Amino acid sequence: MSGGAGEARESSMSATSAVRLQFPEGLRVLAVDDDQTCLHIVGRMLERCMYQVAKCRNRKEALLLLREDSSRFDIVLSDLHLSDINGLKLLEIIAFEMYMPVVVMSSDDKRETIMKGVIHGACDYMVKPVRMDAVELLWQHVIRKRRNDQLKEMEQAMEDKLVVEEEEEEEKSRSMKKKKKKVEA
């Protein structure tokens, strides 16, 4: 007996596996660094991962691109020490206005600097020179954010449902009280 459910299931499983294996390809990354050499190297590393890369060398250009259409990007990879702005300020602006994952990179490997980056909203901190294995894993931050967004939406939907149910119960209770008063009268 050939064909049938077995082949369909196998075909479906292989298609699903292919999608899972290809996911990080096409990840849309905005890379920001005022050091042209570093930006070039990081850009090449991102491209080797099959990520779509837009590069810019300053805060003004990065914010212009993000404010134009932040949905063009899944994640921002930014140097901490930009010449036209403190990278922490850029991080705060992106977190406040765009709510997208930002990974900070810097040659500064001091614990207090790393903690400042994380406290200001970085989802990760890469010490330069950036390693390829760290670049390959950028997609995980996007998945975490999407999962967190979905959980928040589900929580909000559940809260909304509870509010509606409570309002319905209160309305039933008022209605019952009115009926009881009519019967007593």
C-alpha cells in the first residue's frame, strides 16, 4: 500500500522542519556603529547568517530609519559608544518608542558597563570583537520578544474576559434584585 496518510504526514513534517531550519534566514537587523571598519565586519557576519542587514553610522540615521518604519526591522545591534550620542540614550529611545529588542556591543567589558546596558533595556551585550557564534544567535531575542508579546496579549484577553464576566454577573444580580423587589411589592 503506497501513498495515503503516511506520506502526507512525512511530507508535512519535512516542510515544517525546513521552515524551522530556515527561520533565522531573513532576520531583519539594523546595525549601528560609528566605526566604519567594525560596522563592515559585523555587517558581513550578519550577512553570512543570511540576515537582512541595514547599516548606519550614527544615532540620527538609525532613528530616522526606525521612526520611518520600525516594522522593517526585527532587532537592532548597536555600539554602546557612538560619537553623536551615548548608546544608552539610543537604547532608551528605541525601547520607549519602538519596543524592539536591542543588543549592545562594545569593547568595554567592565561588569558595571554591561549591567548599565542591561538595566537600560539591552536584551544582550556583546563584547568586541564580536564572535560569530553570538551573531548567529541574535534570532533568539526576536523569538523571546514575540513569545512575550503573545503572552501579554493572552493575559490581556483573559483579563478583558474576566471583566466582561464580572459585569455580566453584576447585571444579573441587579436584575434579580429588581425582580425580587417587584415580587415583594
